[in-house]
Amino acid sequence: MSVLFDILSSVGMWEAVLRIATPLIFGTLGVLLCERVGVLNLGIEGIMTFGAMVGWLSVYNGADLWTGMLVAAAAGAMFGLLHALMTVPLGLSQHVTGLGITLFASSFSYYLFRLAVPTSSSPPTVEPFRPLAVPVLSDIPFVGPVLFTQTPPTYLALVLVALLAWGLYRTPLGLALRMTGENPHAVDAQGIDPVRLRIVTIMAGSALMAMGGAFLTLAAFNSFFPTMVQGRGWICVALVVFASWKPGRALLGALLFAFFDAFQLRLQTVVDGVPYQLFLMLPYLLSILALILMARRARVPQALMQPYRRGER
């Protein structure tokens, strides 16, 4: 029990939770945006990988860190446009299109990486984002080091949660987005083009996904390797269901998974005789359990995965 208390009372443990949660927050908000307008985007795993690669590659070639994040966002938006054009006006399968984008973006990332560094045996590194201590607030005992000594992209992710929650539920645009995922015919009747709205929103959501990938190479680590996303994209898809398509709950879900992950990493160092694979399974098993408990109450957007064609009912 003392070991568990030492882990749970450690400032480093809770700092790591917020750091591990950051790419999940970006990715989950991106999936949430897409699904709020009725489109499932299973391209997230590949988009995050590509965002991680182009963000790193931009900085490696001389761009500053924020430019790297913007380049990643632009690249993600382009993949979002590709997904949107195939699934919205053409009405192709959202599952197949998303998985195709994941395969293409992941492979293309590795191809471009090898073009950039063809002979390197170990990934080249860049200077990543450094923790930024907020004056006065970072001096608050326990809470200060946890919340106010993070890297700038983490602060951005938290601000985006608040902005998205406000935008979805307090603005006319947010109402239009939510109605597009529920009843696009009603949106069309109000003079708003649901096709155009879906395309733009998918691009914005995909940009956020790519920024989550860029965080891995520009803040969490300082280099790129092709398998670094490690299924975080699929976790984000599950977290949206856990969150019932609400930004506040999405933040909670990302923090919950990050807690399980940070906890198992520290548990490995104090528990002997247990295969490490069991510890690696722990956050996924606990997340599946939480998802099962929450998903039964989730209310799915009524038009999710339903192509919209004007004049059809």
C-alpha cells in the first residue's frame, strides 16, 4: 500500500499524466469534430503518424517549433479533405476510406522519412518544446508543478477543449455542426449547405489529429520513428464514444487513459516477477472496461455514417 501511495502522491506521476494525455486530447477533439457532423474518420492513425513526421521534418530542416505544428496541421487538413471528398459528396464507405487513408499516410510517412534521412541508423533529433512555467501559478504546491509547468502545446490542447465546448454549445455555428450530425436535411432547410460544412469540419478535425501526432515528435520526444503513434488514434476513436461526443468528457477520458499508462510505467519499476507485457496491457484493459460502462449510456449522433444527398429522405 505504501508503494501505491508513493506513486499516486508523486508530482512526477501527475505531470506525466497530463503530458501523455496531450496527443490524445488533440486526436479525440479531432475525431469528435468529424463525428459531430456525421462522418467517422478512421484515418486518424495515419494522419497522426504523418503529422508527427512532417512536423519533425519541418523543424529538422530549419523551421521553428510552432511552424512545425502548423505544417502538421496543414498536412492533416489535406488528408481530411481527401477523406471528406470521398465520403461526403461521393458517399463512399467511411470505414474503407478511413482505413485506406491510415495505410496510405503511414506508408507515405515512412517513405518521406527515408528520403530525408536515407542512411541514418538512428533517428536524427531536434530541439523540442521545453516546459513553460507559468509565473506565480507554477509555485502553488503540488498543483503548480502538475498543471503549470507543461509544454506550450499542452496548454493549447486544454484551451482548445474549452473553446470547442463553448463553440459547440454556445454559438450558432456549433448548433449547425451538431444538427448536421443529427439531421442534415434540417440544416439544409435553413439555408446552410451541410456538404460544405461537413467537408470544412472534417478538415479542421484532421488538422487537430495531425497536431496530436506532431506533439509526439516536437514535445514528448525529439525524433521520429514510424511506429511512434502506437495505436493512439484508435484509442481516440474509443474515447469519443466514452465521452458521449462531449469535449469536457473527452478531456476526462484522455486523462483517464493517460493515468492508467503513467501508473503502469511506474508500477513496472517496483513490482518484480511479473511479465512487463501484463503492465502494458493494463491501460487498454481498464480503458475497455470504462468504455463498456459508459458506452451503454452514449447517444450516437443520428446521422453518423449516413451519406447526405439533397432531396433524399
